Amino acid sequence: RAMLTVGWFCALRSANLVAIRREHVRLIRRAEGELIDDIEKPDGLILHLPRSKTDQLGEGRDVAVVAQDDETVCPVRALATYFESVPFNTNDLIFPVSERTVSRLVKRFVSNAEHGHKTMREIEACTSCADTARRFGSHSLRRGVETKMAQAGVGERRLMRHGGWKDERVARGYMDDALLFENNPTEGLAAKRST
């Protein structure tokens, strides 16, 4: 659970998600303008990405996420619990899996849980689950959070900063689908005739 929520809320590419080391994550509490490390009662997290696809100079960047009211999907609380249960050294990968595993986990997550599939083969053999799973992969985490934020009215600049996009055209590719029907110019063009 921690891996998928961190990937979604931080808008991460799978390559970045599987490369996170313990030293890259700070669980923090915000108090009077200060950021205090606090693994017991954090209200946010800061993830340092030392490099990414668009970071040609290798400067790195930080992604901040605020703790969510719904604990079942909160990446801050999920990481705090995870760090308490698993001892990590500073340089340890926190999610030591492959990018392919991330994609498989996403596909399993979006498949119908009531069908009780235990393997990817079972998902692929199920007509309804296979159709759904084909539309999702590891990049769906990144696309999903940006879509949700665009629908919530988060401005383009803030979306670009959060997702690490430098090119507006690329960022808009993530947002455009989410906003197709927002303020759509065809709405109400052919008003229903009164009888």
C-alpha cells in the first residue's frame, strides 16, 4: 500500500519510485513555519528525487505531500507505519522491486477484487479484468494524480512543479483529458424545446 500511495501522491515515474532510498524521505511536522523531522506524528513528507527523466543537469528536486484525512490512502501515514515495521539503513531502497512489479501491482489493484485473482495470468484470463488491466500500468499513478488535481482546479504551474514537467505541452497532455468536459463550449448549444 505504501508504495502505490507514495507513487500516486508524488506523481512518480516507476523508475523514480523504485529508486527511493531511505535517505531521500523526510517525514515532517510543520510547526510555526519550521519543518521538524517527526516519524511518530508527521503531517507531511518531503521526497528528494536526486535525478529524474527531465533533470538533465542532475540537480534533483523535492516533492512535498501533505498528510491526508483519509488514513487508508495517506502516503504520509503509510510510510510512517512502514518505517516503524521495517528497519532501514540510510542507503537502503525502501521499495526494492522492479518497475515491472510496480506495473503488475497497479494492474492487480484496478482488477475486480471480488473475482479473487491471485496471479497476473488469472487476471489476463478474465475478460472483464483483462480489459481493465490493459488500460493501466505504472505510469497510471502519475497520470491519475495529475488528472485528479486538474479536476480539482489546481493551476497548471503548480501541477507542472509537482510532477516535475518543464514543458507545458507534455504537462497539458496529462491534464487535457481530465478537463475535456470542464467549461465545454458545446454545453447547452441545443437546448431542449419546450412543448
